[in-house]
Amino acid sequence: AKMEERNTFRFYSPLMQADSRRRLRLATELRRALGADEFFMAYQPSVELKTGRIVAVEALLRWRHPERGCVMPGEFIEAAEQMGLIRRIDEWVLQAACAQIERWDRAGVPPIRVAVNLSAHGFSQEGFVDSLQRLIQRHGFDPSRLMIEITERVMLRLGEDTERAMRALHHLGVGVAIDDFGTGYSSMAYLKLPAIEYLKLDRSFVSGLPGNPDDVAIIEALLGIARALGLHTIAEGVEVEAQHQFMLRAGCEEGQGYYYAYPLDAAEIERLLCRDPGH
Ligand code: C2E
Ligand code: CA
Ligand code: CA
Ligand code: CA
């Protein structure tokens, strides 16, 4: 076994070095990107299933890399978390989303909810909610227009700081959505926190609908939890008509996915909202 361990170590070592070099370079590039305005947001509509109206958008981060073109968050968010850069990215994202809400408002675009993804526990750090309040005030919109998406995985570690932050967010009027709901295998104690208003049912279950009986059972159970607790529901990753029909009949309220719309730029969202007859 010792032999094997040694061999394994030697075998992986050069790869690990290459990997950490790659990560260091990524960190340097991310720092530059923050300063050089290389980030931008895409916005994916969330649709009310009963009416087809766009009631919200989710802000999704994009990186316009000078050589590599458009880089998706899956390729850099985790590294940014590990390299201690996620706080600055969170700040950038919130700032960008709030500025966009103000621009849409000034252009007379019908008001919708805008959801923003935050990683890790930045939201529970001292001063976060205060600075968010100032940011919202500066852009002059009602706090209920903004929603924060936090993955269930992050909620797992429910400490006093989280509870305090959730109370403060609730007091401010900013709602929280539990992202990727159903994948965290966590205790459900956090579902009682007052700021939590939405559950986003993870795409991995929606993709199996309507054919996979396990996914059907899981989705129905998750919707049951939401209903019992009075939480709103959004299905992620709806790609085909049959999934849309299933979620509608199962009583889910909103849907997001390629079936309705891809992530779009701000101007395209504006066009969609201004011609949407529901508004
Ligand atoms: P998420 O929060 O689960 O976001 C939904 C992801 O699913 C988006 O990918 C979206 O483009 C994609 N998607 C939407 N509809 C469909 C569909 O019908 N089918 C399929 N296959 N995919 C669909 P994206 O933009 O690449 O984001 C990936 C993840 O990166 C997000 O997952 C989120 O966890 C993270 N992320 C995105 N933007 C931000 C951000 O601003 N800050 C942080 N911290 N994380 C972000
Ligand atoms: Ca999300
Ligand atoms: Ca999600
Ligand atoms: Ca997901």
C-alpha cells in the first residue's frame, strides 16, 4: 500500500502543481478583470407558469476575457471563493444589478424582481446588510425588488450570524431564495428563517420530468414542503413543454429555463418586458 501511495503521489504531483499554477494565474486575471470592467451580467427571465408573464429575472455573471472570450461562472466562481476574491465579486454583482434596476426604472420598464446569486457567507458578515441598504437607497428602488439567491449547501451551516443577517434582510425587505433546493441534504431548520420567501427546485430533478418516477416523487415532496411553509416556488432548468406542463399541474408558481428564455442582455430584457402584454 505504501508503494502505491508513493506512486500515486508522484503521479499526481506534477498535475497538482500545474493546477495550482493555473489557479494562481486565474486569480491574477480575476483581479485584473474586476478593475478592467471585463465582467457583465446576463439576465434570465422567470415566468409565472399560469400566465406566461415575466415576473423576475436572475442576474448571471459573465466574464468577457480578452483572449478566451465569454467565460461562464462555472469556470471561475469556485476558484474565486478559494482565492479569497468572492467578496469583491459579490460586491461587483450587487452593484451591477442595482444599477440595472435603476436604469430599467428610469427607462419606464415595467418593474420586476431581480435575483442575484451570492456565494458563501458574505451576506452574514458584519455590515453587509447596512451597505446593501445604502446601495439600494442610492439607486432609489423598493428593497422588495431585489432578491438574494443562496444555495442550500451554504445554508447548511446555520449559525447565529446567518440568523442575524436573515432577520436584518427581512427587516430591510429583501427576500431570500434557496437555490438548488433539494441538493443540499441539509437539516431544514433554516427554512423557518423569516427572510426566506422562495425555493428554487434544482434542475437535476426537473430534467427527469415527467418520465422519471423518482424525480416526480422528489419534486412533489419539495412542492409539498414549500406549500406547507407558505414559500413561493420556482422550477429551474425547464427545457421542454412536458416539463412546463408537469410543473404547472403540480402547482409550482414560476419557471426558469431554456423553454422560456435563455439568459439575455439588459436591452433584450427591456424589449421583452415592454412588449409583454401581461404588463
Ligand atoms: P444557478 O444559480 O443554478 O444558475 C442557473 C444556471 O443554469 C445558469 O448557468 C443558467 O444559464 C443555466 N440554465 C438556465 N436555464 C437552463 C436550462 O433550461 N437548461 C440548462 N441546462 N441550464 C440552464 P450559468 O449562468 O452558467 O451559472 C452557473 C452557476 O454559476 C449558477 O448556477 C450560480 O451558482 C453561479 N453564478 C452565476 N452567476 C453568479 C454570480 O453573479 N455570483 C455567484 N456567486 N455565482 C454565480
Ligand atoms: Ca441561482
Ligand atoms: Ca440554481
Ligand atoms: Ca441548479
